[in-house]
Amino acid sequence: MKVMMMISIGVLLYGGVIDDFHKYKANGYIEANDTKKLRQALGKIAKNDTVYYNMGNTAYRRKDYQKAIKHYKKMKIQTHKSLHNIANSYAKAGEIKKAIKTYKKALKLKSDKETKYNLELLENKQKQDKKEKENKKNDKQEKNKEKNEDNKDKQNKEEKDKKQDKKDSKEKKQDKKDSKEKKQDKEKKKKEKQQKDKEKRKDKDKKQQKEKDDKQDKEKKKEKKKKEKLMQKRWQKKLGNKRLNTLMIPLQGADDEPRQDIQNPW
């Protein structure tokens, strides 16, 4: 039993010496900034919180923030420093909410000026980002509102133009119809006027013909009367030559010439 205990103690002491050796080498690699050999040295050290903390710091220096967070979180007991570094890693990775939450956890373990400063800085940034996000949202809403109003105005204009086009088309058809009716009415009036003018000319011709006929009848009557008067004069002259007191008027037409072979009535 004693032998077994001695062997166990010997193994632990040997293991401790080996770890110290690798830790010593790891510290040298940290000072030399040789990350490759540092990772190899850390890999040979028995894993504990100190090792995970140092591995987290190494990953942080390499700007591998997700891996740094993974190493820090493997620590069984989280200290103010480890939480502070985890929060820094979240901040560097752009995970602001997680960083703020972790800074607050670190401050519960220890009130630290740098941790407070980082927390306030991120909280202000979060507020600013929120404000910018709201402004962008408002700007987007305003733009969408303006766009909707423009679309509505455009739609109203299109509807108005459509109605106007419909109205213009209707008026054009009506004007065409009115023009056609007006033309037909004009043609009708023109024909009626032509008919009236024709009738007037006809009446005028009739009147002129009647006047001409009346004139001719008048002239004929006048000529007839003149001939009758001439005949009377001739008979009176003949009767005067015979020295007759009785006036004899021949029984013949007014248009007939006096006969030369007529017998004397005595």
C-alpha cells in the first residue's frame, strides 16, 4: 500500500515537473511571439484553467476571437479577467449584446475601471446603433410612404387621363356625329334652296311668259282695232265717192280684206 502511494506521489511530482517545464517554454514562446511553438507547448501541458486562459489569450492575439471565446469558456472557474477577455472577444467579433452581458458578469466579480469603460462604450454604441437603425427604418418607411404616394398619384393621374381620353373620344364621336348631321342638314337646306330657286325661276318664267302672252294679246287687239278703224275709213271713202248718204258696213270678219267684186247694195 505504501509502495502504491509512493508511486502515485512520484507520478504526480513528475507530471508537475513536466508541466512546469512546458509552461516555462510556453512563456518563452509568448515573449518571442512564436504562436506555432506556443500552441505545441500548450498542447503538451495538462489542461487546467491557466492553460485554457493562456490558450484563449493566444487565440485573441491571433484575432481568432471565436476560438478565444471557446478556450476561455473551458475554464472551470471564471475569473474577472477571463470574463473581461470573453467580453472583449465578443465585442471584437461584433456580438455586442453578448459582450455587454459578459462585461456585467465580470463587474459582479470585481469593480474594474477598464471593464466599466468598455461596458459604457458598448452601451452607447448599442444605443447609437439602435437609433441609427430606427432612423433607417423611419427613412425607409418615409421613402415607402413617398413611393406609395407617388404610385397613388401616378395611378390617379392614369385614371384621370383614362377618363379624359374616354371623354375626349366620346366628344370626338359626338362632334363627328354632329358634324355629319350638320353636313346632312346643310345639304338638305342646300337642296331645299335649290328647289325653291328652281320654283322661283319657274314662277318667274311663267310670269314672264304670261306677261309676254298678255303683251302679244294686247298688241293683237290693238292691231285688230287699228285694222277695223282702217276698214271703216276705207268704206267711208268709197261711200263718199258714190255720193251715198247711207253708210253700209260690210258683213265680214274684222281680219278680212274688203272684196273687190262685191256688188253695190243699190
